[in-house]
Amino acid sequence: MTVLLTANEPTVVTTPMVQRVVKVGTKPKVSVTNVPYTVEYEADPEAEAGVSSTKVTGVDGKVTTTTTYTFNSKTGEVTASEPTSVRTEPVNEVISVGSKPSTFVVEQDYEISYVGDSTKEVEFKEVISKGVNGSTTYTTTYSVNPKTGEVTSTELTPVVVTPKDEVVSVGTKPSVVVTSIPRTVRYVKDLEKAKGVTTVSVEGSDGSVTTTTTYGINYYTGEVTSDTPTSVKVPAVDKVVMVGAKTEVVSSKDDKGRDVIDTTTYSVNPNTGEVTPSTIRTYGTTKEPTVETRLVPAPVRYEKGFF
């Protein structure tokens, strides 16, 4: 069996062109560069030397660099733009370091000196100038290196305040003791005056012994010491009282007709002034003279005397 094939007119099928699209990256490029903070040190005059504390905490900065790109759609060429940078400054860390000056004071006690006052009694003491302590002040200042924080000390010249001595007045008045020496009364017989009549011939005066003790003072301790006493003696002068002791002669006759002569003499006690009579009787020549001694007590008479 034979099959006959007959060719038909050709048909054209057109397939539209699909454009090829190539994607080219143009995403901006961002780079971040860290900027470290620095540490600064500052002195704190209120804190003890060397004591540190963070006053400001440090924060790093950064530099952000952005590069953008342009694209040629016809050629596919990518062109980088000029990079742009944004800088964030770092915050520096600040550390406070103590730099308070240190002071050391050495006290110096005042001394006491003593002066004598010859117008005041020995037991007297009085502060006439108050003492004031002295001192030596040592001061150390500190400086802080702002970059390293190193603390450097500096010794200042010591400040010296001289103490003022206390002055104490101490009594050194001399001690004067006067001891009286009473005058004595001495009675002397006066043959010119009648018995019992007294007169003061010498008034006399009391004597005395004046003992003076002076005092010295130790100017460092205030101790008062006595010197050897000195004495001045003024002798007493006796009072002399004249006591009448004139001899008395009395003539008479006895029962035999003889002449009788009574002669009375007086003795005076020099210590008491007492008058003691002594009578001697004699007889005249008409008879063998005899002598008779008879003591006749004398009457005592008291007179007011101004002595």
C-alpha cells in the first residue's frame, strides 16, 4: 500500500525575546573604626593622697565610613562614590586622685620661769604671764601627673612657732623677827633724900634683837631657800631709880638722964627697892658709953611711880 504524502505550506511560530537581566550589587559599604578613649587624671585636694576614684567612665568613640555605588544600567558598570565619614568622639575617662596636703604638728611645751618678789610673803605665788605652747608644723603637698596619675610629694619648709614661757612671781619678802629685851629696874640708895622718896635718874629703854632672814629663789624650779639669818642686838638700858636712904639721927635722954642718940641708916635692895632700916643707939659721956644696935622695922609706904 502506497501512501502519498503531500507537503503543506510551512507555518512560522515566533517566540518573543526575553531580555536577560543581570543584577549588580550596589549596596553601600559601611566600615566602623574604633576610636579608643584616653585616661586623664586630675587632682582632688579633698581626698587623701593616692586615693583614686573614677569620676567619668570612659567610652570609646568611632569613625563610620560609608561608600555608596552608582550603576550604569546599560553597561552594567558599578562606580564607587567618594566615601563619607561620621566621627563619634570618645568620652575620655577621668580618674580623680587624692592630693590633700598632709600636716603633722609637733607640740613644744612652754617652760616656767620664776621671779622673786621681795614685797610678797614667802608662801605667795602668782602667774604674771601665762605660758603658751609652741609648735612645729610639717606640711607635705602632692601633685598629680595628669597623664600617668603618678603622685609626687613635696615637703614644705616647717612652720615654727616659738613657745612663750610662763612667768610666776614668788614671794621672797625677808622675814624680820624682833625680840624685845625688857629693861630692868635698878634701885640705888640716895643718901641725900629722906627715906622712901624716889626719883628716876635714868629712864632707861628696852633693848631688842632683830633677826632678819632673807630668801633666794631657784629661777628654774621656783624653790625658795632661806639664807643664814643675821641678828642685830640693841642692848637694854637699865632704869635707875634713886631711893631716899638719908641717915636719921634722933637725940633723947633716957630715964637715967643720959644722952641717947639713935642713928638709923637704911639699906636699899637694888632689885626690889625695898628699904631696910638699921638703928644704932649710942649714949652720952655721963655714963660709960655703950652701943646698942637695934633693928626697928620701917613702915612701908607705897607711892605711885611713873616708870
